[in-house]
Amino acid sequence: MSDSTATTAGSSADGDAGQATTIALVDDANAGELLTLRRAAFVSEAQLYDDPHIPPLTQTMAELREDMARDDVVTIGAWEGHRLVGSIRVEIDGGRATLGRLAVAPDQQGRGLGTTLLFAILEHLPEDVTEIWAFTGKDSRHNLAMYTKHGYEAQYDEAAGELTYTYLRRVLHAVDAQAAAPAAPPADRP
């Protein structure tokens, strides 16, 4: 699969305004950088929930590499130069994709990189995927707002230990299917 390039708003730490961000698959050679990125990005979630033991912070390198090696998991990253500044993981199960571990480096948050990754993952999904699920902490207002803004609808909440997750769903191709469907005649006409 090919790399793509996007430009995110704002500037990088070294002051280059509008620096191109490269989106590409994350491979095993970048596992250490991915683990570091996720830990940095999820500290704020751990603080929000007063729980330093959330899965993104406790995953080991061996567990991460095992996950990345799975055939049903795709992880893409966003690089500025040689620095991994964002990533997203998707697990594919038939016609359903489940997003997880959307991570953006703390100094890059609020610049649209999470949104860029949400849309970039679409080109890495098989054609038969008809819906994407995402989950986030029930009290993660910023995350919930981002998903909702981009067509995800809350479906249900589920407790996992001390945390409660909100599960959201976005149906793919729904707009295309509605536009292609012939209009039904009004009810008062034959």
C-alpha cells in the first residue's frame, strides 16, 4: 500500500509552518517509536480517569509487536520528517472495522492530525467493510466530539473494570447508497 502526504495546520516544533505529514503503514521497525507515541498520547486519558493502568500505557513491546503482526490489524502512522507524530490502529472482522489507539503526540494535538488519520485509514480497509466502530472513554468529551463531528453515532456504553467506554459506529457508503437509490414515488401516487 502506498504512502500519502497531507498538510496539517499549525507548525512543527522546529517552526516549519504547514510541514507535510506523511501517512503510511507502521511496520515492526517502528514499534519502539509507536509504543513511545502511544504512551505519551494516552497520559492525558490516564489522568482524566485517574488510572495509570489503561491498556495503551501498560502494553509491552512484545504485545505490541504481536498485535502488529496480526493479519486482521492495520496500523498507520503520521510522520513529520523522521518523527512519528500520530497513529491509528484498526482491527478488521468481516464487514466491520474497529478503530483503536488513535494517538497524537501531545505537542501536535489540536491541529487536525487525528481527523487526518480517521480519514486516511479508509484507504486501507477492504471494500467489504460497511461499518467502522470506535470506542473511547465515556468522559472523554474531546474524543466523543471528534468522532461525532465525523459521522460516528454513539451506540452503547460498556463497563470494563473501573472504566466505562462509549462505543460509536459510522456506516460507510450510506450517503453513496442513498444517492444511487431511485427515489420512491410519493405515497399518494401509484
